[in-house]
Amino acid sequence: MLRLSRKTELALEAVLDVAYNARPAPVQSRDITERQGIPARYLEQVLQQLVRAGILKGMRGPRGGYILARERRRVTLGEIVRVVSAMEAESETPASAAELGAKVIAPIWNELQAEILARLDAITMQDLCARAEALGIPRADERGADFTI
């Protein structure tokens, strides 16, 4: 069965968290870590790649954090997957050079990946935020205040 890599899942969850919760203030990485259960060491690495790719924008300072670099309707799942895939490709071992694998299996796999990415390009952060809203998932500013000292 085809599966997203763990890093891709984390990136999608992080961008969705930012898209869903970044109003009125930027979302801090520690809040994403708490809400999504994403390990901080992976999250910062992924967030920086997403900033470099122009998907997120980093805001410095005590009230800093991350916001989408564009409107939610202009950020697609496909572009997020491509950013993470490029990150993963840098550390990947080369594919088999065997003739059957290179000439028969690889082209089929490449076609499937292109079809999947085309489908992901049609799904925006706006679509996912609407889905989360329809499911009644509260935004960060709708959750109860925590007065723990």
C-alpha cells in the first residue's frame, strides 16, 4: 500500500495547523508540537524548508511564529509534498540500476507519482480548513484558556 512518509505527514499537519490557527497571531512551533504531537527536532527542520520554499513565512520576536506565505486557497498539498520529497531525496540511496527495475518498474512508479501529485495539487489548505471546521475541530483561540501556574 502506498503511504506518506512520516516527514511528509508531519509537514502536512504542521502547515494545516498554521493555516487553521494563525489568526490573528502567528503560530509558534512549540504550540504545533503540543497540538500535533510532532517531535520538535523534526518540526523545526521541516518548518525551515517550508519557509525557504515560500509556503510559510517566519515571524521573529517574542510574539513571532509562522503564518502562511500566501492565502490558504493558494497553498496546495502537492507543493508541500514536493518540498518534503526534495528534502528526503537528498539523503536517499540511489534506486536500483537493474534493467528491469529502471526500464519497467520505475516508469510505472513515476506515472503513479505524477497522478497522485496532480490530485494533491487540487487540494488546498482552504479545503482542509473547511473540513476541520465541518468536523467541529476547535481552533487554538477557541480552546479554553489555561490558567495553570
